Amino acid sequence: MERRAFYRNPVLPWLLIGPQLILVLVFFYWPTSQALYWAFTLEQPWGGGNTWVWLDNFIAIFRDREYWATVARSAFYAICTTGLSMAVALFLACFVDRSLKGTKLFQSVYVWPYAIAAPAAGVAFRFIFAPQSGLIGSINTLWPGIWDPSTNGIHALAMVIICHAWLGIGYNFIFFLAALQMIPRSITEAGAMDGARPLRRMFDLQLPLITPTVFFLLIMNLISSFTDSFGLIDTMTEGGPVGSTEVMVYKIYFDGFKGLDYSGAAAQSIVLMFLVIALTFVQFKWVEKRVHYN
Amino acid sequence: MIERSPLFNFVTYAAMILGLLVVLVPFWIVIVAGSQSLQEVSRVPIVLWPSSHLWENIQSAWLRADLGPKLINSFIVAIGVTAGKILLASISAFAIVFFDFKARMVCFWLIFITLMLPLEVRIVPTYAIAANALLPFQVVLDTLGITGLVQAVSSVRIGLEWNLLNSYTGLILPLVATATGTFLYRQFFMTIPDELIEASKMDGAGPVRFFFDVLLPLSRTNMLALATIMFVSSWNQYLWPLLITTDRTHYGTVVMQLKALIPTQNGTPDWNVTMAGALIIMLPPLLVVALMQRWFVRGLITRDK
């Protein structure tokens, strides 16, 4: 915000920024503070307002073994999705960056997953992985019962992770390609003059130079896999079989809207908020330190 | 390309084709299964080639999930969010970048902190606010004692209430209330050279004139990028519409209907109908992205970095 401001007017800026401020206050700050209030209070069973219970709600969820299982599952989910999605996208971006003939065609298709609604992809992948249908399920005719995500929790979790990773390919690809294309051509040429083959240049030149993007995407992907998984899980497994795909967002929804335990759900929301804020904070700190390679 | 290397070129093409398969397989399956009959889609292993029943499947999916009105709802929400966001984002970024007023930095941070927490993590309390969007103002009036004062003077009790459940406003407003667009516009406005503003001042143009005649035409690319991003993300919303519409028949969006298309545990496994429905539902945002790719890629990158 170093820019010099140009206009002075007592009313106009407030008229311009007012609508946005009101929306943000009503739909962001109020709900967030409300969540804090609920997290520290407990609603009386017979009505009559909330009583202040300090950290009881948090202690209750932290004592709950099931909650920790959900947290661990979410972390596993986030790490696998992020790793898988970024690896595929980076692999593709590295090759597209060579800009051989016809690359544009490939490039535009790789972006497509970005446009797809998570529940739509969820439905498609559910069919692809359905044990009775004729795709992945076909292996059940060779070895009966070897693949069944509707009863096997590990299979179900793997299925959701693959789908989430697929959805992220487009977004990650766009950023990796942009970062690779920003590397000055002269550096690559100098590398080639020194006798580095394309593969060597990928590992020793390009990858180190795009670390800021790698890190940025790492954080963005982790945040989105912690928060965005609801649509997928609701259409693919509904948290099952026996809770083996229940992640944090799904549990919040379930406890809050099905179980009507607003205080518990609010406390869980606060934990998730802290997680997201911490990740964002790490990113700011790190990016501040690292982004000055040209 | 820097040097000739036929072998590595071959590897490159092979890798890119492999990537094409990874990306396209789900789309292909949706098209293939959506065009087959019940017998064909239930065959194990499935034939990976489209058949001729696409139109019938689309018709039955259309009926089963009531896609007509739901598509209209989705379009209303997506266009409403897109238009609202572009309008609000451009004017608020204009105020932040070009006006000198005391609370400028405070406003800036108030708006940009919202980038940090996505709607999903604060879904429970946001739902409560949707039941009465004027609640914060009521609480402010109550704590300031204004309610009591007015009641004492005029014996009218102030009761502010505005229920957003089952309304387009409720579907649209909370999605407009984030800072993504404002940030994009701000980044763009910061690149406007000072000379341009001085020149327009010299010509006697005030801020409003400057906004409409200089800034808006210059930010056309920006607007297209934001429009694409917003259209796609609001069309694809799932959790929020699910919560805020209890009256599905009138206010349901098309993405919410996907679950209704999935064959039930013990029902007919007519995945062909499901896939035909999914095809219709995923097509509009896909078309937008495919057509607007050039602009939206640029917008996405300036927004997040």
C-alpha cells in the first residue's frame, strides 16, 4: 500500500467501500465471533440462553478419542491428496514447459479438472470405483472380493483421495507452468551450454528456481484438502464405511446439523480455523524470506 | 526448445499423452456410460466406447432430478454471485487504492483477513446468521440501549429480522462476501501509472469520471478473469446451498441434485442415467473454462500470488 492516494472526499470512499464492509461484517466477522462465543458456552437443554463453560467444550472434544482419529485421518488425507496432485501437475508442467509442437492442445486439456464440481467428480469416480460395475470392479471377477470400497475403509479412503487429487491437477498445473515459464531463458541456455541435458536442467535448475511456487501450492493444497472435502465425501461415502472417511469438515457438519450440538461443532470449527490460520501464517513467513531469486 | 534431442522429445510426448489419459479418463467414462443402455452399463468389464442411448438417458435424468428448474436456479445464483462480486470488488478496490481517508488501512485489513478462512470452516455460525441477517444490528442496538430508549419513548419495540433461508439472496450474498475479487482488482489498480491519474485530473475529470472512463475500460481482462473464476466456483458450490435451502423444489441448485441421481443400494444400478445427469451438470462451468482459458489463467495467478 505504498501508492499515493489521489482523491480526497469525505463521503464518496465510504459509499464505495460500505457495501463490501457491511457484507464482510455480517457474513464473516459476526459468524466468526459467534463461533467463538458458542465454543466457550453451552446451551441449556430447557432453553434460557447459554452458560459460560470456559474450555469445557474443547476439553470434551480433545478427550474424545474419536475426534483425534478424525484429526489424524484429515491430516493423512490432506498430505496424500496434496502430494499426489502436486506430483502429477508438476510432472506435466515440466514437459509442457518444453513447448514442443502441439503442446498448446495438451495444455488446455490439463486445466479442465479445475472446472468440475467436486460432487460431480465424486459421482463419476464412485461409478469408476464401484465394486459391482465394470471398470475397477472388473478385477473382482478375477479375484472375488479384492476391491470393495463400500465395506473396506482403506479402499474407500483411497478412492476419495484419488478423486480429490484429480480435481486439484488443473489448478496446480496452471501455477507450475506459469512459474516454469517465468524462469529466464538465458539461465536455461547457459545450463545447456555447460552441457546439462534437459533432465539434469529440470532437477538442478528449474526445480530449485520454482521452490516459492512449490511452497505456495503446498500450503494452498493443504488448506483446501482440510476444508474442501465435504462435497466429495458426501457424494462418495457419506463418511463411511463406519466412519473411515469422516474428516474434520464432515464431522463438524454432522455434529452441528445432524446432531444439533452447536457448541461442540463450534469448538471443532475453532480448531480447524486455527489450523488454517497457522498454515497461512507459515506461508507468509516463509514466502517473505525466500522470494528474491531475480 | 534449446537443443535437438529426438529421444527426449519422444519421452516428452509420451509423458504428455499419459497425462492426457489421466485427465480425460473420468470425462470419457462419464460420456461412455451416459450413452449406454442399462444392459450395456452393467456389463463387466464395461465396453469403453459410446453407445446410442445418450438422449434417452438425459431425458430420464432430467425427469428424475428435476433438472430444468434446478439449472435455472444454478444460473441465477452463478450469475448473481459473479455480477455482485465484480461490482462490489471494483468499487471497494477503487476506494482503497485511489482515495485518501483515515480508515483506509483498517478497511484494507478488515477485508483481506477474510481471504484466510473459507466458508466451510465457519459454516455453523454462518448458517445461524442466515436465519436472521439483521441480528448483528439488533444486538448493537440492544447493547447501546437504543431499543430500550425507543420502546420507552414510543412504545414500539425494534425487532429487526431478515430471514435468508430459502431465498436467492441467501444463496448469493454470503458467497459475495469474500475478498477474492477485491484483491484481484486491487492488484490491477496498483499497476496503473500515476501519470494517467494526473492527466485525467488535468482534463478536469473527477473520481467518478475517472473510474468509468479510464479504469473500467482498462480492467476488461481483469473482469473476464474474475467472472470466469466466480462463475465456476459459485456454480460448483455444494455445502452452502445444501444448508440454506430446506425447500429443495423451489430453490435447489443443480449440483445438489447429483446425490439424488446416484442409484440406491438395492435399486436398479442405472449408472447410465446418473452419468448422463452428471454430464449436463458439469458442462456449463467446463465450457466457460475452456472458452475463457487465456484470461482466467492470468487472473488466477495474479489473484493468489
